Amino acid sequence: MRAIYSFAWHLALPLVLGRLWWRGRKEPGYREHVAERLGFYPSPVSQARIPTLWVHAVSVGETRAAEPLIEALLHAYPEHRILLTHMTPTGRATGRALFARHAPRVVQSYLPYDIGWMVQRFISHFAPRLCVLMETEVWPNLVAQCAKQRVPVALVNARLSERSLARGQKLSALITEAAKGMSCVAAQTEADAMRLKQLGANNVHVTGSIKFDVTPPEDVLRKGAQLRRQIGARPVLLCASTREGEEMPILDAMRNAQMGNALVLIVPRHPQRFDEVAREISARGFTLQRRSQMGDTPLEAGTQVLLGDSMGEMFAYYAACDIAFIGGSLLPLGGQNLIEACAVGKPVLIGPHTFNFSVVSEDAIAAGAALRIADSEEMLRQALRLLEDGDARAAMGERAQAFAQHHRGATARTLALLQPLVA
């Protein structure tokens, strides 16, 4: 089955590279470091002499989630370096921003496509002592090549939805081999652990979510405070990490709501959509200002929508808002991480579709830290209600922060599982 999978990868490679070039029209980063995606590197010399721990974080969310673990690994293994790999330019840019102070102990690369000889070249070049995959990244040829070259593989902060389990079971001859090839699995919840075992994983432990251990950077919080001063006393509703198809119903609902002087701050998840979302806002007649054009000046009077078109400032946006709606949840996209909003003490609203974060979402609701809404109209009604009720909003924010604090500690538990695997 893996041979068929590899053959399919070879057939698809021209299309994959063409799509990479096509995406580079809007996001030039996709046209950079292409050789790394094929397992080729500027220096032919193996770097085996440098003890290396490899962490793979596919994009922005996984990279930010990996921060506490990478910091812990750097502290626990001062003679080692961290190889941080990604699949997206935004993930790579996030990693560069988070770990610039640790250069050259943290180096970055794109992970090659899951073709055996490409992965083999990658492993031979960097010679990692351990492979740590974040959340959901299980690649059959990667796991097989690691086993061949005696590199233990750990899947950490692991999550698996019922939908993903069903897809994996349809390809059980391929996925089960990969799942069994992992040395250990650190699952976020008991439900995730159960589903991963059903998929064939062994040595599965429940450690909680590392994302609870992410500490808001002080400099970013200062940016948030500065942004809030620029906005002034107006109440702020943040629509964070919105996905394609979500902004339009939110904007349509705004036209039918009594917004008063409330400011809506929209931060699309993908930067290549910034201009598209700006056009949608203007097309509906709203007065728009872009975060990238504000500088240090106050928000322009009459601005109805502020577009968060900047990278690396999500904590700043959470710090500057009064209420946070977490995108990816109005449509059946699985939702996004609500933990960062809770960590800075903000009331959270989530839509009906949070299957990628089902347990943490339900736990946050049960703790009184979050409210589930059915659609964009209800989201605005609940947001406006909380914006008018300062006591209710403050109490909900306190519960959100307590919820985040209560679930900390996953990093230490995960590090304990990895220690026996570090050669």
C-alpha cells in the first residue's frame, strides 16, 4: 500500500509544484526554498556532528503551539539544537519571529514532500536524534524512513477528530502502519487518545494541550495596549482567524444590527486573503481602516471595521479587544484555538462547528469562559449584550483566564515522555 502511495506522490508531484508556484502569486513565500521541499540543500555536507532534535510544525497554529515545548527542549538539552520544519511560509515566518533570539540553536527548513528518497535525503543531511510531530502530522514515508534510520518518532499535542478517524480507517493499510511506527503519542484528551489507539497507535498517553502553556509575550502585549490606546474608549469586538466564507455573513449581520459606536476588528487567518477581505468590507459600505496603515496614529474617526492585516500580532489583537469571536467555527471547518483568548482574560464566542477542538471548546463553555452561538446574527447579539454589560463581561473574562491557568502543565508532561527517546 505504501508503494502505491509513493507512486501516486510521484505522479502528482508536477501538479503539486505547479500549485506551489500558483499560490506564490499571492504569497511569494511559496516560491522560496523550493529545493528544501524536494530534499536538496545548499551544502552537501551532512550535519550529523551537531546533535539535533527535530520538531515539525506545519503552519502558524502548530508553530505557536510548539513554542513552550521548544523552549523546554532548549533548556533541558543545552548541547542540542532544534530543527524546526514547516509546510507553509506563514508557519516559517512565525517560527522565525518566535525563535530569532535563539539563533543559531534553532534552525528552520521546509519538510520535504512525503516521498521516500526525499525524506531519506532530509534525514541524512540533518541527522536528527528525535522527530517530534505536532498535533496531526502523520506521514507514512516519513515514519518509515525514520524507522529505517533509527530515529524515534513522537506525535505530541496530538488530536484526532471522529471525522479524521473515519478517513484514516478508510486507508487503514497505510495509516495503521504509520501509527504503529511511532515511539510514543502524547494526546490532548482521553477522547483523542482513544481514537488514536483505534487508528493503531501504541504507547499513547494523555498529557493535555501544550497550547495552555503558551505565555503571551510582553512586547506583543505592549503592542496590544498601544493599539487599544489608538482605538480609544470604543468597545471592540474581535473576529479572530476568520476563514473564507465567514466574513460576508458577519458583515451582512452588522448591517442589520444596532452597532452603536462598537468597532469590529477582523483578522483573517490567511494573509493572502487580506486584500480580498478589505474589498468585501468596502463593497458593503463600511468605513475601513487597515492595521498595517495605522502606524502610531489614532484610529480614524468614523471607522467601523479595522482589518488586522499584520503577522505575529494575534496576542496583541486579543489584548486590545473586549470580546473575541474565534473563526473557523461558523462554517464546518472545525474551529480554531480559543486558548490564547482565554489566556489574556477575554470572553470567547464560538460557532457551531468546533470538531477539531471539541473537548476544549465544551470544557470552556462548561467553565463559563465561552459561549456557543448558532450563526453570525446571534454572535453579534451576544457580543453587543456583553459589550453593554460590563460586569457580565468582566466575570466571563475572569473565568476564561482561570480556565486557561487550570489546564497548564502539558509541556512538562510531554517533556517527560520525550526524555527516554533522546539519544
